[in-house]
Amino acid sequence: MLQLNYIREQKEEAIQKLAKKGFDATTILAEVIALDDKRKSTQAELDSVLAQSNQIAKEIGMLFKNGEVEKANAAKAQTATLKEQSKSLQEQQSKINQDLQDLLVQIPNIPHDLVPAGKSAEDNEVVSEEGTIPSLGETNLPHWELAAKYDLIDFELGNKITGAGFPVYKGKGARLQRALINFFLDKNTDAGYLEVQPPHLVNEDSGFGTGQLPDKEGQMYHVTGDNLYLIPTAEVPVTNIFRDVIVKSEEFPIKYTAYTPCFRREAGSYGKDVRGLNRLHQFDKVEIVQVQSPEKSYETLDVMVKHVTEILRDLELPFRILKLCGGDMSFTSALTYDMEVYSAAQERWLEVSSISNFESYQANRLKLRYKDKNKKNQLCHTLNGSALALPRIVAALLENNQTPEGIRIPKALVPYTGFDIIN
């Protein structure tokens, strides 16, 4: 959520930068400023009424003490009127605050100056590309056929148990999942991230804190009886560990990692691009989250990108790094890098990680602060990334490493799988 002082002081800049995200902020920012003016004037009037009431209350005692009963009773009647005024003003202020909040949550985060202009994924900027794209023979198979051939994943069984998008992993397929999760967590903890196991359901406050609510409400599974939401990513519960917290500046950078299943409704998804593991309603992911000072958050973003790059190198997968354009960025992000691996059998790039700096946008919602050198509370910056999401990693591993003898396992994973080939 944007800060009011930024909107008031840099309104034209905000309008110009939000246009890069395809968001016309002209009207809504004017409404925010007008409401904030009304909030201030109402608060000033309320403060004046309360001050008058307090002053008269002090005088009433002296009037009674001096025997001026008539004046004292008149003063009491005046305080009763002032109390009614203050009650009315407090109700007005409460509504103004809610209306102001309702407007603020509709405004996306300001994109960083490095964000390229563009309307869709086609306009994203390729930062770098690395690795050799394998040349497969004519007999190459897509991962869903390989999964059936080697009895690794049963999509139909998942459809029977739950529905489309909920696969059942079997045998070496299940062991490969477990191996990847442990491998990613080990890489993250070796890099200084603290491993946590958070809940897989969150309340409304948590969904609001990281920006999933109200923006992505329709994409989340809602447990209506308890008013809880299944998490779309570990980012939500892990970042909310710091909701309403004032951290110490010497604690920076704060680094957490977590493995969780992720649940996304993905309504309207269909076609060949979502076949097999390409898009699921439930999938596994290992997440990294950092809380950092504003001065170092972009340095930290670069470090996080390099960290995920090293993991992809270990997996021996061809990959590329994209800088997302304004039109393809999330509502809450200020700058995002996507990591994509190449799927040789499908002959296309698959997103496996999204690494973002939210600057103070989430922290403002979370009330996540730190004390600066002057002992004043300031908003932290939050960052997160996938390290990594499993489904498309598995798809690329199966497709790119298929041989006549079976599916080769990258050397870095063999200690985790216990086997070097699937056959």
C-alpha cells in the first residue's frame, strides 16, 4: 500500500510511473488527497470539540464549589452537546478512514525506474540466457508421456481423487519431488536462510498484509466455514511472521526459507500450454523471503537472483532471466525478475521462479518497521522469490534428460534421489 505522504508530495510522479503498469491513477489519487484533507479537517474539529469539553469539565467543579449552581448546570448541558458532537465527528472520521483505506488498496505499487515499458509478457526484457538447449531426437516425448511411460505421475488418478490439476506422484516421481525439496532447502539454508514450517492456511489479515487480498481473492481457495484461505505461496505466511513487528536494524538482512504446498484456483486455465505439470491447482514450492533496509533492498534483490541462478546451474538446465515489463508485473511488486527454463520436448520457455522487491508496499500493509539511526520508526522493504517451484522444474528435467536408456538425473541431485537414472 502506498504511503499517503508520497501520494500527496509526489502525485504527478506517481501518476506517470503507474501508467507504466497500465493503471490510470489520475482520478483515484485526487480522491485520496481530497479524503485525506477531509480526514485532517474532521480530526482538527474533533480535537477542538474534545478540548472544549475537557476545559468545561474542569470549570464545572469550580462553579459548584463557588456555589454558582446555575452556571454549573448550564456548563453541564454544554458538555452534553459537545459529547454528541464528538460522537458524530468520531463516526464521520471512522467512515472517512475506511473510505480512504478502500481507495488505497486499489492502487498498485509504484514500478521502479528499471522496469521496462510494455503491456504483456512479449514485452519483457531478456537480461541473460545460459546453458545449452538439448537437441532431442524425433522420438522425444513431453513430460506427461514420460511420466506415464515410467509410472512417475498419475494425472488421471489425481483427477479421480480431487479433480484436474491435482496430480499423484508415484515411486521415483515422488522421490524426485522429495529430493528437489530437500536440495532447494539445503541450498537456501547454506546461503544463510532460516528454515521455517509455516501454516498452509491463513486468515484475512495475512492475505491483506502481503497483497493477495483483496486483489487476488478469486484466485485463492477459501475455507468459508472458518474464513481461512489456502496459501497460494509460502510468501504469505512467512512474510506475515513480521506483521506488526518493529525489527532492529542490526538484524538486517532477515532471511527465511520454507517449503509448502501451494494452492491456486487458476480459473479459466485450459489448452496445451497448461497440460501436464505446466499449470496445477496444487503444487510444491520452496520460497525465500527477505526483510531488508530500504538502502540495501535492490542490492539484496540482485543477490537473490544470483542465488537462484546458482541452483539452476546445479540442475544443469538451460535458463534465462527476464526483467518484467510494467504490464506483466504483479500488483504489489516494484521490480520483478522471472527465471525460465527451456522445455526441450515442448520447445518453449517455462517460468520456474519470480523474484521481486516490494519496497515498502507490503511493509505498509503489515506495519513492519525498524528504528533508524535517529530512533524513528521507518518502513522496511520486503522481497521474496521461488527457489524453486517444482512442477516446471520436473517437466524440464524429465524432457531435457531423456535418453534411450532412461531419464538421466543431474549429478547434484543424485545424493538426494539415491538413483542416477529413471528407467
